[in-house]
Amino acid sequence: MPTVLPGLKGWRVVIYTNDHRPPHVHMVGPTVHARFELLCDLGSVRLMSTIGFRISELRRVEAYLLRHLEQLCNDWNQIHGLP
């Protein structure tokens, strides 16, 4: 499970190597987890699921992921062997 970004507030941004489509990342912390779809063609992300995050924290996470979207899309493709 490669950590692809250092994360935010001690949370890590993870892409699992044997994960499924659609392209997505996991924001993981000791007591929280969220999964965001990477809408690379649209330049956006979409919350898929969450446990333990407050709404204000999810907004910060979303903004953080959007700032790094190009890198995350490239990382997803590289990890999953896509062009």
C-alpha cells in the first residue's frame, strides 16, 4: 500500500496496489478513513465513502487532493500499469 502523498494532519494518502476501478485514493488515519474517486478527465474528485471525518475535515482533504490531482492520477496509472 504505497503512500503517495505525505498527507495532511498526520493522515496518509494511499493507493492500494491490488485495488479496483474507478481510480481512487484512500485518506487514512488512526481513527478515520475516506475514499475519493479521482475524476482525472474532469479535474475533480468525488467522495465515495468516509468513516470518522468531520465535514470541515473532508473539505480540507478534498482541496488538498485537488491541488495534487495530476500527481495522484499519474500515480494511480503507474501503480496499476496503465498508460
